[in-house]
Amino acid sequence: SAADHPLVQSMGHIDPLPISLSRGVIRSAALVITTDSGVRHMAAALGRKSVVLYGPTSQILSKTYHGQETPISAHLPCQPCVKSVCPLKHNRCMSDIKPERVLHAALQQ
């Protein structure tokens, strides 16, 4: 896959990732691709460029005013539901965000 590259690192393989290690990884990153999570807010605090995937959450409800953040959303009528489990049982708010769109946003950053 395109993500199988030595310059692409996932933080998802360590569970739970200690916050100090998260901070160090994010600080050394040229770009952070994340969901609307604590990682997003840490990237903003550390001034890192980021691409943020908004599924059930809303950029408006959790604005960071970080100028180097590119938001991506599927723009569905059911968004934002702010639920941890999709009440409509389809999870399209995340699955409709195509990898090519994320790659394009990352390359623009």
C-alpha cells in the first residue's frame, strides 16, 4: 500500500500509547493524519501540520483555531451525531472518506 513507506509511521500499534511518547512522536512529525481526538489537539498545540478526519464529530464544535489543519468530512446529513457507535449502523461518516482524498490533503499540506 502507499502507506507502506519508511517515512510513514503509525501510532496505532502501541495500545495504550503513553502521552509522553505521543507528544514525542507528534513533535517529530512533519504531518499528522488523525481523527478528531486528543492527537489532533496535541498536534495543534505543538504547531504541527495536520489532516483531520471528522466522522461523528464536528470541526465547529471542537475548533482549535490551528491554521495548519486541513479538515476532511464526508458531509452526510446525519453528521455530526457525536455518537461513539453509529445509530444508523452504517458508519459512512468515516468509510465514505476515501484514501485518495486524505492523500491529496496531505500532499497539499
